[in-house]
Amino acid sequence: GTIGLFVREIELSSIEIAFFRAFIGSGFLLTISILKKDKIDRELLKKNLIILSISGLSLGLNWISLFQAMKYTTISNAVLSYYFAPVFIVLFSSIFYKEKMSIKNIICLFGAVLGLFLILKSGNEESMEIYNHTKGILYGLAGAIIYAIIVLLNKQIKGLSGFQATMIQLSIAAIVLVPMVFGQGNINFSGINGKTWILILVLGIVHTGIAYLLYFPSIKDVKSQTIAILSYLDPITAILVSFLFLGENMGLLQILGGVLILSTAYISEK
């Protein structure tokens, strides 16, 4: 939930930040895997390689979208629009897996859309000299769509543990993002100062490596419903952090919109 605070302070493009996060995060998890002597079955790797590659690419694009959202709008707006993902998961499941949408799901979908409308309406009232709320929220929604695709793809991964799949996806994301980083043509590693390197390391090790290392082993011992509830500490923390450290206030319409999005997303998951 504190990742937005660090992204805001890193003076690099979203593609570069995503690359460093994937590179450092995958390196950290790979080191842990070697220390734990957690060997990956080659046959399982071959069977899942196509899905892992697509989801790894999607993961990189997902981060780029989220970081772009954080650059164009407030952290609160970026995170709330990003938490449209559960609604998209339900929607895509009905389209691609022929899962029937219940009345509850349809009501949740309309509730989330209404919440987004309220946020957009309140966002336009703020100074456009600082933010471009519409563009930022669209990036957030793009990230939510990509995240929903990643979740559906991960359901197709067979035999690999969550930790192993994530480590491989992060590694693929780092590899895929290399040509995108250098394709920009303006990266200058020597121009990155000490403070930025520290922020990048925290982003890669703490927000990625350690966060994922804590998350996946816990899945085995915690009920799915509990995990769903705890996951909503993420946006709540992000909103509190943006208010306390960045001075980003939320108007009444934004609060109502945020409550609608988070509550309907939670009900969809439940």
C-alpha cells in the first residue's frame, strides 16, 4: 500500500521503474529459491512456458499502467481505479469461461461504474495544472484489465507453486521490458543519483521480493475469504499514505466513489 509514495519519488519513466522492479524482485526471489534448494521441474516448466511468458509480459504492462496512473492522477484515484480488477475478473469469467453472471454480480458491476463516475466527477474539480485525472484513471483501469487477465491466466498454470510461478513471471517481465527500456533511447544509468537507487532497491526488494515471499506461503494456511478481506488493506493504506505524506485530500464524492468500488469489488470476490 506504500508503493505509490516511492513511485512518486523515483524520477524515471514508468517503463524503467517497472523494469528495475522486475529485475531486482526476480533476482531476490531467485536467491531465496537457491538458498531453499527449491528446484523447478523442467517438464512442468515446458508445459507452462507459454502461459508463463504471456502472464510475465502482462505483469510488466500491468505495472507500467499502474505507475502511469500514479503519475497522472492522485494515488487514491490510481489505486481505486486499479481495484476495478475483481469486477473485470467476474466479467471476463462470464465471457471466456461461460460462468453465469448472477444478479449480485450485475448490481456490483453497476455499483463499481457509478463509483468510478463519482471519482471522475470529483477529480475534474481539482486543478488540471497538477493532474490529468481522466488520463490517470484510464491508465488505472488498463492496469485493472491486465491484472484480471493475469489472474485468469494463472488459473491455467499446473504443477508449479505460487512462489515458483511468480519468480518465473518476474524474470520474464524483466527480460521483456529490456527492449522497451532501451527503445526509449534516453536512459542514463550514470545519471541516477544515490537517493533514486535506494528507492529503486526498496521497491524491488521490499515491495516486490519480500511482499511476494510473505504472501504466497501464507495462502496455504489462510482461507480465501480472509485473503480477499486482507487484500483491501492495500488500497486503504495507499489512501492513508497519500493523505498523510503527500497531502492528497479526498472530497465527499471521491470517498463515496471509493466506498462503492471497494465494496462492490469485495462482494464480487466473495
